[in-house]
Amino acid sequence: MAVISKSMFRRLNIQMPPDELAHFLGKTIDPNVLRQALSIATAPKEPVHIYVDGWCKGNGTPNAQAGWTVVALIGGKQDSLNTGVVPSSYPQTNNVAEYHAFINGFYWGKQYGRQIIIHTDSQLVVGQVVDAWKVNSDHLRPLMEEARTLVTKTGAKVVKEPREKIVEIVGH
């Protein structure tokens, strides 16, 4: 058994708030258990891959309905799925739905505490958010600004995928 000390934390390059560190000091632990726990705790986490898709039935018509789907994958396996509808205060169009998918996907991905990689088939969203295309529609501008801010502030990566890949993962 080993007694946990400040020097042990320094040697292992573990940084912890003083109040949390105080909880461990002076306690005894099996060195093998400590080594295993530290390797798990300090191992790099795989990024979360967020696949997003927006859809609209009756695109741009008075009775249109738009929504979105988000699928999170970690290590190539589906971890979660989330869906929603575009609020009625927005125009019910496919482009608006694609932006809502992107933004909601980003917020969904944040809960994992990992690097976020967002996958979309929307050339418009990728073009406006990543490649700084001009936004011609006033109703898309605030959505683009929010999406661009989220990507810029966090360093999230955005990947333009073929439609078939999004259908394979998201299901539509």
C-alpha cells in the first residue's frame, strides 16, 4: 500500500483543486489500483461524432413542417439519438431545419465533454459557417452567426458528408 502525498500528484503531473486534493492526502491505496485509475482518468477521450440532418415536409409552403435529427457516435457506435421540430416562429424550410440540426447537434455533443466533430450533408451550412459564404436570407443570418460562434469558440470540426452517409447513420 502507498500513502497518497502531494509529491505523488506532482510526479504524476495531476492537477487538482486544493479542496479536492485534500480529500485524498494521507489515504492509503494499492499502487496498482492507483496506476490503473490514473491511466483511465488521463487517457485521451475519443471525440464525439455528431451526425445531423434537417428535413422539411412542404418546404416553404404555408403548411410546411420542419424538424431535425441528431445522432451521436463514440468509437463508431451509436450512443444517443435526439430529434426535434423547428419552432413555428421560424420559416419552415429545409435550410432552417439544417441549421437547427447543426446547432442542436452541437449542444447535444457538448454534454459529452469531448472534442466535437459535426457531420452534415448541408453544403449551405458548411459553406456559410466554415467557408464564410455570404448569407442572402435574413432569417438564416442569426442561425449562421450562432453556429459559427459555437464552432469558433470550441474548435469543433465540421465535416461535409455525402447524403448517403447521413442517411446511413441518421436513418433519413
